[in-house]
Amino acid sequence: MTEPRSSQARAMRLLKALYDHSKTSSDPAFVEHLASGAGLTEQEAHYAWSYLKDKGLIQTFSVPHTARINAHGIDAIEEAEQHPDQPARSFPAVTYNIVNNTANIGTAVNSPVQQTAESSQPDQSKSASTKKAFIERLTSRTTALTALLVAVTILLAAIPPVRKAATDVYCSIVPCPAPSPRPPVLSPSPTAAPPTSDAPATKQFLFDTFDTLDGSRLKSGTISQIKVSVVDNKGKKADTYVAEWSWSGSGGTQGGSQTVVIDLKSAIGANVESLRFPLDRSNCYYPGNPQRFAGDLKNAASLVASIQVSVTTVEGRQGRC
């Protein structure tokens, strides 16, 4: 049976792929990365993502087309697997077997191969009885011959050449299973994925030193030792961040206000989240003024692959150092 290329069929395929992804990783996935394995084009995966989002079967994030299956989605897939020939409540237009190209084959009602009560049942019974008797005699003789050959093989097994000859004769009469090849010894692959863990995972990002500017776009100081850490709490609580840097007012100004902007970027350069913090300019910090901020992230820390840091120009009244 050909799978209907309906919205529900595409959505079930993508949800099954997210379900399988959740067994090995708690991280959100980009649906275009799952499209090929689910038998979808990238555009079909995007449509399916929108459908599942509207149905409330996945958890989505601010980065477009990223998702993690939620409890409702898990229930929908497991219910469909338990009743593969029946339409699922979440996908009433399709069944699990049709979407996954499987079918149950049984005897069709009113099939042409069904026989009526007028068919030649006595002839069939007689033929079946004859076949049964023949098989029983053949089995009895084969069993006796096999036992004899086994006994001879055991007696001659102590002599390797004779043992091989006896085995060859035995296997020429009675089919012998092919010897199982000895499994190769596998060494651990250096690229094998580590086992998943529920323990929090921390990623740390550094950013190069750069000058900050005053209201006249002249140097107002230097921001350095920039470090941002993000913590993936594996869904047990909100993911968190810690942002640290040091600012030196050696450029010659104090007062006024400036803002530190930290953009958290995904692997494809999309902006996952922006963090904004006031820069402490209350004094001329010639040796540098270490500053630190911490808090919760709105989106998943696992999506963050890099950072971009900038500082706005001075606003308001500023004085000289």
C-alpha cells in the first residue's frame, strides 16, 4: 500500500524520528537533520514541524525548526505503535502501519481461494493421511541413521584425520549447519558517541579583548577576560548562564552609561538568545573592574555553539578621569 503523502502522515513520520532521537539524546534537534531518515524533504519536515507545534506534541524553541518531543508526543507514538492498524487519536486520517509501510496479511473474506462445503474434503483428508504416514516413516529412518552416524563420529573423534572424514560423510547425508565465523574483536572507536547522561553539562566560551567607545566614538576603556558559561540541566530545571568580564576605564572617561550585549549563537549562526548587562562606569578603573552576572536562560543551552560580544557607546553625561 502506498503511503498517503498527507500532512498527518508527514507529521507522524517526523514525530517518530523525534521519538527515536529522544532515546539517545535529551538535546533539541534541527528537524532538517532528521528529514532524510524520516523519508521527508527538508520542506516537508518544516511543514510537519509546524503541524506538530500546533498540535502541542513537541516543545519548540526560538530558533526556527528546532524541537524536542514532549510527553503528549511520546503518548501519541506509543499509542499508535500499540494499535498499528487503527487510526491514532492524534492522527485520525492515517495508521501507524500505513505511514511506516507495513501491512498485516490475513485470509480475505469471500476470497476466491476459499473453498465451499461441497469441495473434495474426503480426497484431501486421504491425501493428508498418506503424506503424514510417509513423513513419519522417513523421519524414523532418518533419526536412526543420524544416531548411528553420531555414534561413529564420537568414537573416531580422537583421531583428527578420521574425525574430519567422518564429519564429511555425516554432513553429506544429513545437512550440517555452516560453521559460525568467529566474531572479530572490536576495538573501541575513537569517534563513538559517549553514553548519554542526565548530569548537567557545561559549555564555556571565551571572547577576545576589545576597546569600548565614549559618546564621541573615542576610546573610553577596554573590556577583557570575557568568559560565558552555559549549563544544560537536561530538562530538570531551566538552563543557566554565568557571564564574566573586566572593564578598565583607562581610556579617560567615567560616568554615563554603557551596555554589554552578549549574543548566544547556534551552530548555523542563528541568534539563540541575547543577554544585556549594564557596564559599571562609576569610577576610572585603571587596573580593571571584574564584573559577573548569572541567571536562567529562556532557551536550551544545548543549542548554543558560540558567542558574540559588543558594548554600546556611552549615553548620558560622562566625566573625565
